[in-house]
Amino acid sequence: MRRFTLLLLGLLIATAATAADMGKIVDDPYLWLEDIHGAKPMEWVHEQNARSVAALKADPSYQKNYDSILSVLDATDRIPYGSLNHQYVFNFWQDAEHPKGVWRRTTIADYANANPHWEILLDLDKLAAEEKENWVWKGADCTPTLTRCLVNLSRGGGDAVVVREFDLAGKNFAKDGFTLTEAKSDVAFLDDNTVFFGTDFGAGSLTTSGYPRIVKLWHRGGAISDAKTVMEGKVTDVAIAAQILRDGDKSVPIIVRAPSFFESEYYLVGTDGGWWKLPVPLSAQLQGLHDGQLLFTLREDWSPNGKHIGKGSLIAFALKDATADKLPPVDVLYALGRRSSIESVATGRDAVYVSIYDNVVGAIHAFRYADGKWTDKKLDLPPGGSTSIISANDSGPEAYFGFESFLKPPTLYADGGDDRPVEIKSLPARFDASGLETTQYEATAKDGTKVPYFVVRAKSAKGPRPTILYGYGGFEISLTPSYSANMGMLWLTKGGTYVLANIRGGGEFGPAWHEAALKYHRQRAFDDFAAVAADIEKRGITTPAQLGIMGGSNGGLLVSTVMTQHPELLGAVVCQVPLIDMIRYTHIGAGASWIAEYGDPADPRMAAYIRTYSPYQNVSVKKKYPPVFFVTATSDDRVTPVHARKMAAKMEAQGHSVMFYENTDGGHAAAANHKQAAEMWALSFVYLARELEL
């Protein structure tokens, strides 16, 4: 009886909190700022921008910072990272001459040279000028024969794109080509004359998250209205998407239905033309197809055919032997250790490449399948930093890998198929790192969990220094050692310290590290970040007055929450493209797609929990907060600028020290070209240097 009474009391409290929440929504005095392109909100944005930009650009360091960043971004000695496709390397390149960029290609052999001879395929600056459109490049997908490609172009940098078919031989848009109007489309070539796609087909064709709900097959020459519906998802799904798996010369169509952000069903076409679902867990992540073997990573433990396999493992089984109700024997290619993670998987024609991290330090493994067995070889790459798979060729033996660390510039390695990667390109040092060092420490979180973090600072540092603490802590995304010219030039070499926190919610130690901060456990991510802040202050690395925190997107939620919960630990905050109003987040942008991460505020109990930390609901006139700088973009159609706008307006009305900057372009990156990126980062570093007295 007592248990029932407590449950009832809890329900009443949760319901009351939700009713209060809904009242707050109705009475929210800043709700008008959610009209993203409205005249009144944009007038407010322009006023905020003018005030912030005038104050920060008046600092004598601003122009120097801007020029330094832009010179690095536009430098012609950057590594032109490329995608392998048949005998070519495709690359998208931006510089001072081409601010919007050029899409180009060269041969694999020529790419290895210091100065490859690039064939320009599409000049985006020229196209934008001719068509009077603010085009931003969003990638391309090509036919298996590499004759035509579907080019994705965004107006201003948002996720919604216009899709147009491009003729590689003629270097122009095909008059008889496939085209899709602006939408958050998903499209790929099944063969030279057929596309597999989802888009906005009109009323009822999108999910509540704003993504396609219907997948169709469209043959060349036919009208889009004649495209055949292959499958429909539910309105409550995140999305349903068309995908093509490449296995050498074979193309295998697959439909991915995502009921939630971290769950997927996979459908394959049968001999009768019908589609059947693979019998794998909803949480399994498809990683590709190699030599007839389907590859998945697991987010949860699984016991197929009575064989226990731990979460985070990389597995494979034969596609030809799988049916809707039967799985063939499942092989485990790699099982995670306690402090390891699989960061990425890429399938090439001759091997499967996997980037594996141990205690946030990376390595590349090559897995090969022969005679019914898998072999594993760790490739010879430098230790002590981050490894990445740049590209693997579906039509040849080649693969490219990257390595970098906080103090070592990125280096590109080429593997010709013999598991002997050779350095072919490297980025020149952008700052003098000889007097700097990197150390890894651990902080103890509120619940006793050990949380690792990296500190980069001068070897000669004796006392506390102005410090930037960066974090993310969500969506199983890992933060690993990376070379930042901006941080090096504008902070480290000027005497500042940089700290990178590997808090729960990320993927640094596999799915379990992520799950530890999901939904009702979200507070753990904030506690971890606060624990790192307290730990570096306890060690004498910095002081509260000298500590600035920075984060973007989910990291923006992180830093704004820690600001409201632990203002005593902080001296300044830079909050970029953030989520902040977590009671309304599902009604803003693509927020409904993240319910699996944060929980649904429509659930009374969940809303009551979210209210305990949501920054917008917890910021108070009664508290003193560190100065905060919000950075966002009008064209961000994923998170949208709404969160930053409302929080800035509310804090300003409460009398707190607030600056706000909203770029019109750039989408969720908040910058569409190098000049916009240079401005955003120059403003941010001037702000932090000023507030933390660097």
C-alpha cells in the first residue's frame, strides 16, 4: 500500500510539474523569437549582432586573430582530403579564390604527388553567381559506373537540400537528369538509370522529426509522380531511408527504418520482389557489406544462436545465408575491452578497416575474410593520437588513413592493399608546439566514476593559467586528440591552457559510456563536466576566474546547464548552436528525432526530470552567472537558432552579462565559408581572452 501511495504521489508531482511547464510555455515572453525568419525576431538579431560585433571587433586582437585563422583556412598547403572511387580521388576544396568551393578529382596515382593536377568538375562560386543562389555544398553520390552523380546543394548551409543530377563527362547538370526540390531528402543510385529515394512528397509524407517517411524507386524518363512506393514508415519514426551497399561490383539495396535515433530495422529485397527484415536487434548498427558478409556493431549484448556477444562488438555473418527467421553463424571480429571503443568502420574491396581506440588513443585494424575465417592486423601508424579512416575504395585495394594529435599536425597515409600505410601528405605546423605538452588525467565524478581528460599547456607552466575546457557528452560521439590551429595560434602559444573532457554520454568507452548519461541519467554528463572543472582547479591548473567552458550543439546544452548549476566554477562561457529549452526541444527543428537521447517532455515523469536541469527553465535572476557568449545561425534547420535566442533574451532581461551572435548562413556549422568561420572563431577567442584575462 505504501509503495502504491508513493507511486501515486510521484505521478501527481510529475503531472503538476508538467501542467506548470505547459503554463510556462504559454506564458513564455520570448516565444516570439521562435519565428525564425520573422521581421521582429530578425530585427532583434540584427541589434544583438551589432552590439556584440562592435564590442568584440574593437579589441585590437580581433583583426589579428581573424587574419591568422583565415590564412590557415585558405592556405593552399592544406591536405586535400579525398574520397576514393574507382581510379579517382574526389575532393571538395575552398580557398580565397573559391570561397564557396570547387568539386574536383584527380587520379589515385597523381594524388600521391605533392601537387596533383586537379580536374575541376563544378565551380560552386560560378554556379551561385549564375543562378543567383546562395549554394552551399552538401556532397554527391555517383552511379556504379561513375558516369553521373547526384549533387546535393543547400541554400545557406541548412540540412534541406536541392538534388540535381550531374554529368561527369560533360561537366554539367544533365537536362534529362533526376532532380528533387528542396527537402531533407535521402537519395542514392541503384544503377545508372534508377534512384532509390525518400523526400518530401507533400502532406503526410514526413515524420514528426521532419524526415522522409516514404521510400520510392524512380526510373529514368519517368515523372516523379510515377515513382513506385517501396515502403512506408510511421509518422512517429525518426526516418525511413534508402541505402545502397557496395561490395566490389555488386550493389545491394537496403531500406533502413529508424523507429528512434538509436534503433533501426533493416530490410532487403527478396527474389519475389518483396522486402524482408533482417533478424538483428533494433540497436544493431549496419556498418557495410564485404565479400558477402554483412557487418554490424552492437549497442547492446546479444545472444544469436545461443552465443553471447557483448555490446560494442563488431560482428559479421553471410548475407546469402540469412533469412527473415534465421541467422547463419555470427562471427565476432572485435570485442571491446573495458576502456576501448570502435570509432568507425569502412569497407573496401579487399578489406574492412576499423578505427579502434583504447583509453581515447587510436589505432587502425585491417580485417580480411578468407576461407571462411577473419584475420585481424593492426596497421603501423604513429601511437599516442587519433586515427581516422579517410576513405576505402569499393573498386580497388586502396585506402587512406589519417593521424593527428593535439601537438602533431594531421598526416595522411596511403595503403595500396598490402597493410603497409605510407605517409603521402602532411599539414605544416601552424604553431610552435615545442614548448607545449599533453597530459592525461582523471577526475572523480559525483558517483565515483573515473572520468578521463586531456590537458594541453606549456611545459614551463608553474601556476594557474587562463583555460578553455571543451566537452560534448552525447549521442555516443567521442572527443579524441585533434590538432587545432586556432587553439594553438590564439590560445596555447599565448600562455593559455586547453582541456578536453571525455565525459559520459560520449562514445569514448563504447555504448555503455553513452548509455550511462541517457534520459533519466542525463545529469551524469553535467556532473562529469563539473568534476573535471573542479579537478583542474584543485590541481592548480586554473582558477574559477580563469576557466572558460565551450561546447556546441549537445555541447551547448552541456555548457549552458553547467553554467546554471555551477556558476561558482566558471569565469566565462561560449555556447555554440545549442539546445537549451529542453521542455520545448521536440517542437523545435529536428528535436523530435532526439527523444531516444533526452526523453520525451510530453511524458509527465520525463518532463519533471528534464525540468531539473533544462537551462532555460533554471536560469534565475537570483543567481550570479559568468559572462556568456551565444553563437548560432539563422539557417540552422537542425537545432535552429531558437534556443540561443530565447536564452540570451531571458538572461539579458534578468540582468546577466550576455553577448549574442547569429550568422545568417552556415546551417548547424554556423559558417558556410572560410570568412564566416574565421569571424566566428575570432569573435569567440577574443571574447574568452578578454573575460579570462589571457
